[in-house]
Amino acid sequence: MDIAGDIGGTHTRLALFNPGVAAPVAVEVYSSRDHDGLEPMLREFLKAHPAQVERACFGVAGPVSNGHVRTTNLAWPVDAQSVASTLGRDRVGLVNDLVANAYGIAELGPDDVATLHVGDPAVGGNAAVISAGTGLGEAGLFFDGVRHHVFASEGGHTDFGPRTDAEVALRAHLAEKHPHVSYERVCSGMGLVAIHAFLGGAETDAAAITTAALAGTDPVCVRALEIMIEIYGAEAGNLALKLLATGGVYVGGGIAPRILPKLREGAFMAAFTAKGRFAGLLERVPVHVILNDHTALYGAARLARGEPPGLHHR
């Protein structure tokens, strides 16, 4: 069987796939912080789901260099050779988690995505993935005229560019604590917490802020989520311009599906398209929210099988 993994700063998902079959036969979700590494999780997973592993690929939230990943949002490193030894294999695949997400888009059906903006799908071309969760991930899909090719990015760590007086003040506030204020600092779970604190909110976590904002029970939480959504839309538009993603922008991660009603209210797309002379170009870009939280697992499995990437089944 094939084993695939989606390793993030908060959760790690592991799945078993029959060769050539898109749907997993077993899936488990682990707390990344409650384990000392990927290897103990794999041993626990295979004890619960015994299998002879033929191929394996893992998407990890961080830059992959020479089969090794260490990122600030994950408490432990991931090493391909160590993981391969645990599985009794000569080698395993190790890719950035957004690369795995981008590969997984090809497995998505109509019910796995929610369209924020139809745009002009007939244009086609490059595509992009942006995912706010524990951190902020970005990746691209270059279209060569025949097929797409996925490439990794660490664009979430680029300098935050404030657009409003409130965002300028937010950046100044965060610069007092951090030598580098990135988009991840303001557009992620940690970003939502940071915005909430900047607005004077009591100390809490991103889940509680989101719940209160969606319920409309706390005006500070409501405003914090509004600011983050505007920043999210603006950075998604930045990514679309940088990659000329006329084939579509896919919004992934754990946050977007939960706040989908707020994303539909219009502030996200208004910030997305507010690019001056290029607003017309961005208005033609389709924008979809990925609803299926197994997308990175599907993508890692496709990589393990050597299958190409592609856009979702419209």
C-alpha cells in the first residue's frame, strides 16, 4: 500500500491508499505538538493499520532542502532518510505541504470546492494556492500549454505591506515585538490572535476569536476577523499577480472553510481585485475555497504514485 502524510504545525494527518485508488482506506489525525517526531506517529499509525508500505510521500509545512525540513511552526524536524528507515524503505518523498495541496487539487470534485468568484475559467493558464492555517503557505502551478507543474514557495514570509491606516498601525505594533513582520504574522491563526490583541482584546486563541466573530457576540473579534480577511484577500491578489494565475486561485488551509460565510460577504474579493490598473485582470481570475481537508493527503498520494498535477474537476 501507499502511505501519505500532511504534516503541519498543529495537526499531522496520515493515510493509507491502495495503489491506483484515490480514496484512502485509513486516515488518522494526530496532534503534532503531542509527539516527538513523525517517526513515532508512523509507528503508532501502522500498529493501528498494519500494512506493507510500497511507496510513501509526505507534505511538510516548511521548505524542503536535501530531504530535510525544519520550520518555526513545527517543534521537530523531518528527515527523509530517517522516515524511510522507519518504514523499511530505501526512500520516501518529502515535499512542501502546499506542493502536496496543489497536487491534490486534481482529485477534487465540485462538492470539494466553494467558488468565491467565477471569473473567466476559459482563460486558463497558471494557478496558485494560498492557505492560512497555523501559518501561511503559498505555491504555484505553472501551465506550459499542455499540463501544470507545481512549484514551492515561501511567499507567506514576505514583508507585510499594509494598505490602510489600521494596517499601518498594526504593522507598527507588531514591529515592536518582531524584527520582521511577514504576511504570516497577520494572516494565519497566529495572525488573527495578533490582530485581536492589537485591537485590545483579552488574551485568547484563534478558534475562540473565530467563533465569537462568526456569532457576532464580540465586536473586537468581529473587527479582528474583518481585518484578517481583508489582508488575506489582498495577499491572495498579490500572489495572483506575481504568478499571473489566470487559471485560478485556490484558497486552502483550515481557516477558509470555517469562515466561508464571511469570505462570501465581499471584503475578501474587494481586497483581491483592488490592484489599480490591474483590477480588470484580477476580476477575470476564478477564486475557489478548498473545502476538503484531505487535499494534501490526496496530493501526497498522487506524488507517491508519480501522477501529474492538475486543476479540479469543474
